[in-house]
Amino acid sequence: MPSDSDLKVLQADPSPFFLQAGPVGVLLLHGFSGTPREMWPLGAYLHERGITVTVPLLPGHGGTLTEINRVNWRDWVAGVEAAYANLKQKTTRWFIAGFSMGSLLTLWMAAHHDDITGIALYAPALRIADWRLILTPLLRPFVRSYRRTGESDLHDPEAAQWMGGFGRYPVGAAAELWQLRCRVLHNMSRVRTPALVIYSEGDRSIHPNSGPETARRLSQQTSVETLVLRDSGHAVIADREWETVAEATYRFVQRYAEGA
């Protein structure tokens, strides 16, 4: 039987946060089975430089495996839509930046909203390294979760303090992640928003082609900047090179906010 620690999110405080500052706003989106805490270093960096930052807790996240397995990809989209609408009431320029699954939600928003000034995609999850993801729609009626395998790919062990997740992999939620990924692929040609794509060569969670393919697809219809990291794992927003990521994000936001 799974232990209680396997069934609950591995994080003390999964709360959303909002940091009010100037008229430029950035909506940050955490990853699959994660929480807003993983976006704190990046969010605090941007806020210290005068940018308003909001980081919602995505539906189903931050609690138990049962809770995350109950939601579907449309619930995640609805949560992002609500956070975006709230940000627009408090700022005049709007950016969305997402990590891993958050990058898929960012792409979905950019495909459906033409008023977004720019998007940033961290470790974009267009292609997932774990081949079992494609099986999750078939497994979900029979399997609730399975044990995670493999060691952490963090280059900085202290970055673990920011990361959430579960001890076991939520199959129902993973099936919804697969559905989201398929729909984002179908809609990517609609994205016209300038994009910053950041990924690491040391990432063992997404497929090695995921970052390059994301940049290539987007470059067919919009301006794309790419940053490739070499001393980080999947969690580029918290790992050893997180300040490089934060600085690149700040420069990107400043450039397009001023040009809008």
C-alpha cells in the first residue's frame, strides 16, 4: 500500500501568490503536480524589478492524488483564464510564462488571446521523455497511480526546497496532461505572440527534441528567442542557472513591454 507521504503533495506551502508592483504584469504557471512555490525565485526576481507577478495554484494541485486525478485539462485552462482576467484588471501589459505543463497552458492561452504581449516557455513539455504518458488514457480506468522511477536531475540539490510533486505518479491527471499536449500541438499554428523558449540539455523529463521543436514551430509564425542551458535539470526555474533564466525573462519582458 502507498504511504501517506506518497499520496500528498511534497510541499509545506502550496499557496498561490500575488506581488503588486508596476503596470507590467506577468502570470507565472507552475508545472504538472507542482505548486506556485516552484515559481517563487523567478517571481520574486521580477517583482524586485518593478513587475507585477501573479502565480495561481492550478486546479487539483497542492493536495492529494485523489484531488489531482479528479480534474481535467479544461479545469486547468479555466484556472489560468481566471488568473489572467484578474491580472488584466491590475496592469496594462500582460505576459504569461509557464514551466513544463505550465508552458503548454501558456501556449494554449497565446493561441486563444491576441492581447498577450509576450510568452516565456521554460522546459516546454511538447514532447515528454517518459513513453508511459501515451498509455495513461488506457491505464486510468484500472490504475490510480504508480511509483515514480529514476533519480532527480537537479544540478543544485538545494533547489529541491522549491519543488513539489508526489511520491507516486497520478495516472488520471497524466492522461489529462496528454490530452492538453495534443490540443496544444493542434493549435500552435495560431500563436502569433513573441516567445522566449528556455530549456536545458540536462533535462531528463522532457524529450531532447522538445525545446528545439517548440522553438522551430513557433518561429514559423512569430519572433522567437531561445536560451539553452547546460548546468540545469528539468527545473530550470529553480536549478543552478535560475538567475540566468530570471535575467533573460526580465530582459524579454522589458523589451516587449516598451515596444508594445
